[in-house]
Amino acid sequence: SSIDHNEFNKQYRSNPGRWDKAFQFLREADLAGLAKGRYELDGTVVFAIIDEYVTKNEIDTRLEAHRKYADIQYVNSGSELMGIVSLDKTTETVPYDEEKDICFLESEHERLMSATPDRYFIFFPDDAHRPSLKAGENALVKKVIMKVRIV
């Protein structure tokens, strides 16, 4: 339920090497030992962002979507809630920024899912997502965000 399997199959068939690099990094890298920052695996085509932060209250987060990249989001330590909704059930609140590959949205149809070290999420351009939401109390989270260029 955290992955659109049909879309993943389509995207994987288009660029298996990119996806293989991303999943190899997730399997083999010492995720717990990596410092915050950007790690390029294939320039701007496949890269990882290691982030560490305190989860936020809902009012301090926003739904987002991307057009050029798919996100693989994996909480390596801690837990948060992830808001998910189909892009067609959202309203854009901040227009798409091509340089940053992001737009911000709102929706009344969002569902929340637990993001913990036993689950990962893959978001495609039709998936709006709200990361970093607190699950109970605000708590420290370490997360890996893999960016895989799909266009």
C-alpha cells in the first residue's frame, strides 16, 4: 500500500539500471553511519539524500509532488507518519518550481501511513505525499530519500 506496483513496474522497465543503483545503495550502504547530505550515485540521475530531523506537527508540513524524479523514502531510525493522496485529489497551493522539482498542495482526501524501518515508500508524479509528520510525540528521525530521475 506504500507503492503503486503497476507504476513501479512501468518505471522499472524503462530504466532498470537507475532503480538497481538506488536499491543497491539502500541494501549495501551503512545508512546508520552516513552523515546528513547528498550522495550522488549517478550524477543528477540517481542520488540519495540523508536527512535527520525532529518530526513536525501537521500545521508545519505540506503535501508535495515531483515531476522529474520518483522518491524512495525510507525511515532508517525513528518513526513518522506519511500523508498520501493521489495528485488528482489535490489543489495546488504553491506552483511547481522546475529547478527544485516540487510543488505544494492541499487535499481533504489524504490518508496517513506509518513510516518505520520495516517499510519504504515510492512516490511517482501522480502521488502527493506529506513527509515528516509526527507519530504521537515529536521525535528524532533519520531518513534516506532516494531520487530516481524518470523523465
